[in-house]
Amino acid sequence: MPKDTKDLLKKVRKIEIKTRGLSNHLFSGEYHSAFKGRGMAFSEVREYQIGDEIRTIDWNVTARFNHPYVKVFDEERELTLMILMDVSGSENFGTINQQKQDVATELCAVLAFSAIQNNDKVGVIFFSDKIEKFIPPKKGRSHILMIIRELIDFTPANKGTNVAEALKYLTSAIKKRSTAFIISDFISPAFEDQLKIANKKHDIIALRLYDRHEEEFPNMGLIPVQDEETGAIQWVNTANPEVRNAFKADALRRNAGIKETFKRSGVDFGDIGTHENYVKPLMTLFKKRESRR
């Protein structure tokens, strides 16, 4: 087996062990509660028991046997989970513990393993400023492992970001209603119209990834800063407090604008930094959704 393939499988296995453990022990119940099925499907008829609701009585069967019977319903799951992964150049940024792309890969794996434990299908759309790859929804562990392999090994053709393109593709490619996570830094041209359209058809959840140093410069003197998406290099005097304050103010304005877009579109969202463990913010988001049901 070539060394590259061996290394790749090793990385896949490492991510599987970590994220499958989290799915089994932390997220499985929360995922199930936060993302219920489309409705209730009839299961069977059984004899009435004390405590059963009157409205569940099957009057036809009751009349036939001269004894009360109730209808039993099971949750109709068969959900499809779609994950829209930003694979643009800016996802390679990370200055604290890890890059945004590393966090995104683990998030995708945790969500995917939680989904298959609930017998849901999982599909992925990789996007930059165009659709880079589409993996149609399927069930099963081998399908999830293939997705993780792709996430680790994938090289996008383009480096820019266009969230609207990804949402347009989701709306047209997935015919049935799905639960769709968008994992991105959302540093993109406007996407509100496409988000509103997609959220009418699907249940959209946004996970915004960020790195502290994209939002606040430390004082490091004169440094070169390269835009990962355009390749442009700019020299920045981080020793100047005015420069640092202006940079921070820009970031705060941008973040506030992104959050307003999610709120106006009726989309649930969460922020996850490269300096922190993603378990707590993800769990908070799941519980918030669960409490509304």
C-alpha cells in the first residue's frame, strides 16, 4: 500500500474513533431530539390501557370487538442530512490550535455518525465559489468513511467563496425536504435571498467557523498578511493601535451583518472558534432546537 494511502487511512481512522465516540456518547440523543422526522406513521392497534389519550381510540376496531382499542404511531424518520462544506482557501486559516478546515472535517464526521445512528441518509456538497463536488445522500458506515476520506484529501479547483451558489445547488439538487448544515466562515458575497429560498424548502442550520486572529490583530509589528483566497499580500503595521482598532471594528461589523442575515432568514446558527472545543457550542445549538419542539 502506498505511504500516502496508508497515512490517509490512518487519519480517517483517527477521526472515526474520536467523532464516533462523541456521536455514541454525547450527540446521538440530542441529534434525534433536535432533528425529528417529518411526522408520525401508523404502527399498530392495541388494547386500551389506563392513561391512553381518548383521541387515539380506533372507534371502528373498538365497535367490532366491543372493547376499546387505540392506534399506536411511531415517529416517521427517514431524514436526509445534507452537509454543505466550504472548502475555499480561507478555510485553511488557523492560528491557535487548528485550522478551520480541521474543525470542519470533525464537525462533518460527528454530524454524519450521529445521523447514521438514527438511520438517516447523509450527503455532502463541497463548495468554493462554485460547486466542487456532490456526494449524494446514502446510509451506512462505509459511506461516512468515504466522505471523511474525501474531506481530508480533497483539493478544490477554486479558492474563492460563494455561499449563494451552494444554497442554489442544494435547492435544485435535493428534491425532498432535508436537514442541511452549512459549515463555513461565511466571508462571501451576499447570500440572503438564496438562504431564505433554501430554508423554505429545507431545514437550514448555519455553523460559522472563525479564528480569533481574523477578528483581532495581536501587536506583532510590521507583518505581511496574505489573503488565502486571492493570494494578495499586504503589509500591515500591527504596532499601530488605530490599525488594530479599525481591523477589529471591520470584523465586528461583518459578524453582526452575518448574524442579522441568519435571523432575518429564520435560520438557526452557532459560532465555533478554532481555539475551542466544538462539543459545547454544538450541544447548545441542539438543546436550543430541542427546547422549541
